[in-house]
Amino acid sequence: MTDTLSERLVAFALNTRFEDLPEMVVVEARRRLLDAFACAVGALREPAPTIARRVATTMRGEPGASLFGGGRSTADWGAFANGVHIRYLDCNDTYLSLEPAHPSDNWAAVMAVGEHVGASGKDWIVAAAVAYEVQCRLCDASSIRARGWDHTTYGSLSTSLAAAKLLGLTPAQTLHALGIAGTTGTALRLTRAGELSMWKGCAFAFAARNGVFAALLAKEGMTGPAPLFEGDMGFCQQVSGPLPVQKLGGSNPGDWMLPKTSIKFWPAEYHSQSAIAAALDIRPRIHDLASIRSIEIATFRTAVEIIGQDPEKWRPKTRETADHSLPYCTAVALVDGDVSARQFEPDRLGDPALLDLVKRTKVVEDTELSAEYPSAIPNRVRVTLNDGQVFESTVRHPPGHDKNPLTDAQLRQKFQGLVTPVLGQERADAIWNRLSKLEEDSAPHQAIALVADA
């Protein structure tokens, strides 16, 4: 038996082999990577990813890592730039627990370090499975959001272990990497409060860079603080409180966290997905959208806290605020019949008629719905017309939820919708076909080159 949580995490990360992974974990890892690539391509022309890519290309390192959109950088800056691309549209996967998270953010570190060391597709899958497992188990153990910290804090830990696995670090080196990453990676929840900035879509990318940076330093002999979690002034005392991580992985598919994550169908904060689905369900029943008097969204406590209480959510001025606004996402879905990147463009955000409807949208907590979270993300949307007619729809498990997973056809529909307009059908198909055989690929990083020069 090992004595500390750090030692348990390190032993799990370094001892996990591809042969240990149930087939479902391998299949779902491929699907999450396909989804992450699609999200990254869809964000290629957005301002924050462009800035991240531009700065990353000024950093040089060998062998380094390829960047979405073209160019190369160091492994840690590659993790940052590619991580911003994956996360920026708020369209990548989600895990809901005491602390919500977006575990596919870990793929940026896996891809960057994987290319840096010449890892195979099987190596990528193992490292990703480790990162998902660690991040999600920590999310199950403690809500750091409630203590003022951002969920990306856990990402420095998960990515440092994934990077250590790919770099072939020893147990002692990996402990040092985890100690360095854990003491330097605490992030303020201010990132997701009030009017949101570009940094909302960059925060985990920074955590990934931090995790990779820590592992690279540890490989060269840098030592880190210990014991990270249990020590005086350590992580548990300062950040998380107790972290009762009971198990990590196992021999059965249900033992692993990766398949329990949810793939988003729309590019909006995950707790809004069921409200969007409910609004789209109601929309065909309304013959004249101009006749809408008001919208009421009955939701659960976590949704209120994250996307339904700040005044800025009723008058979003940035895409980051809008895609984290329950009233805006619901209203625009009802009016436009879709939620895509188009719904977050400046002219749409400034539309007076739409903003007037958002103003007439009310968010209320329903304690019965709160009791269903996080096994469900229940939203009940009630639309009242000027003539008094009322239309209502309740959705608990939107498309992509782990209890209502996307089919391969639906995943491909999302993939094509994000990738084809940017790269064209030929390259979209080439990426899909290559990543669909990830475990057979000896040089999976070459897929990133298909996203260059977009």
C-alpha cells in the first residue's frame, strides 16, 4: 500500500498499459479525440486561438509539437495553443459531478508530448485514459468551485501525469512533476464570473502547459514539493479540502471514467444543453415567434450558480459570456432554431429584438430538479404567448449526455458541421478516417498537419 494520494496517482499512471483498457475505453477515446479535433478546427479563425497560435510559433524547441492551423512550437506551448483551439468554442466534452469539467482538454497535452517523444496511437489512448480518470475522480472527490477555485486547477494534475506517462518518467520523477504542477496550477474562479473574457476558453490550456512544463522539468532532475495533498499548506488544506479518491481504473468498462463523460451537441456551456433541447422541442409549436410574451426556465442549483444568476448573462457582450448564459442560449435557440457559432457573432449578440426576449426570460431554481443533478441536467422551459397560450418541455438527458450518447452518425454530423466549412470535405474525411483507426497509427501526430494552412 502506498501512503499518499500522490503516490497512488503516480502508481496508477505509470502502471496502466493499453492491454489493461477495456475495449469500450479505447472506442470512446477515439470518439473523444475526433470530437476534440472538430472543436479545434471550428475555432481556427477565432481571435483567442489565433493569438495563442501566433505566440506559440515564436517559441522554438526540438523535437517540439505541431500546431493546429500550422507551425510548430515547444511541447508545452504546443499544449497551450492547441488546448485553446479545442476549448474555445465551448463545444468539447463534459463531466458533471461535484466539480464540472471538460476532460477532452487533456488531449492537447497528450498530443503535444506524444509528438515530442514520437508516441503511437496506443500511447495517446493510454495517456488520455489516465488523464480522464484522474481529473474526473478528483471532480468526484471535491468541489473546488465552492471554495473559489476554477475547475482547471485539477487539469494541471491530470496533464502532468499524462505527460509523465508519455515521457517515460520514473516514479520519483513523476512525483516531482505532480508536486510542481499542483503547487503552481491553482486558478481563480474569477475566470468564469461576471462578464467573461477570452481567458475562459484558455484557462485549461494554461493548465495543460503547466502540466507539460512540470513533467519536462522533472525529467531533467527538477524536484518538487511533497507531500502535495496532505502536507502542511498543501493542496487539501489550501484548495480542495479532503480528497476521498476511492479507486482508479479497473478491469471492467464501468470502472473507467472516460466513457462516463458527455459529448456536447451544441457549442454552449453544458448545463444549458437540456434547455436548448427543450426550446428546440417547443419551437415548432409556435406559429408566430413574435408573439412570445415571456420565457421561464426552471433549472437546478448548479446551473443557476454558473450560467443563470450574473446580470451580465442577460446582456452578454462577448461570445464567452453568451455561451455561458442560460437565458441567452435558450432564447436564441427558440428564435433561430439552432445554436452554433453563428449565434455568438457580434451582430447576433447585439440584435435588439433578441435581447428584448432575453430580458423577458426568467431563471428559477426548482429544488426537485436540483435533487436530480448530476445524474441528470434537467431543465424545464415554459413559453407564454401574448394570447395566454403556454408551451412547456422538460429535458433531462440532452443529446450527447452519457445516458443519451451520440451515435456515430450524430458524432460525424457534428464533426462535419465544424470541420468541412473550414477545411473542405476531402480533408475532413481524411482526418475522420485516420483518427478512427487511432490505435493502429504509429504516428498519429501527422493528423495535425491536415489542419494546417486553413
